[in-house]
Amino acid sequence: MGSSYSATLAMLIGENNDKVKAIAAFSPGEYFKGVHIQNEIKNLNKPNFVTASCSETASVSTLVSKMNAGYLTHYKPIEEGIHGSRVLWESTKGYTGYREAFKAFLDGIL
């Protein structure tokens, strides 16, 4: 599980690490110079939950667009949300939608 930069790292590490069984990425992005994340994660074949704030959803959609949809759960909020895993905090407007989607993902892989 990762938030922001660490969400992207979780996806990159999960790509080639057999110890990683699933990934939860909150607000991943093209944060690293010299690395095209979209291409690096296109063959990610493990259950992957991604989400972000409403304003980040389009860029996250682009980021994961080359991934196999069979492994991808992309929660696209209707509330604005917030950057990173803080979307799960009770103080974040719309947190219940994020929590329900994340719980459903976890229930599906356990």
C-alpha cells in the first residue's frame, strides 16, 4: 500500500516482486524523472486498487490505461476527496465511498 510517491513505488516494486500479492495505490502518478511509470506498470498482473481525488482521476486513469483491466480496480470518486491515503480519514468529505470501495477490493482478494 502506498500514498502519492509511495503509491507509485508500490506499483513499481509489485511489478517484479513475488512477495507482493496485491497493491493499493492512493494517488499514484508520474512522479519520477527518467521513468515512464505508465509503461513500467503495463504488465502488472496482480490485484491492484487505485484511487485519487476527483481532480486527479483523469491523470490516474491515463497512468493505468495500459494495465490489464482484469487486475485493476479503479475507484473514481464523486466527491472531491483529497490527495493520497487521507481519503480514508473520517475528516475527508466522501471518505465513506473510498472506504467501501477499498473494503470491497480487500474482500475480493482475501
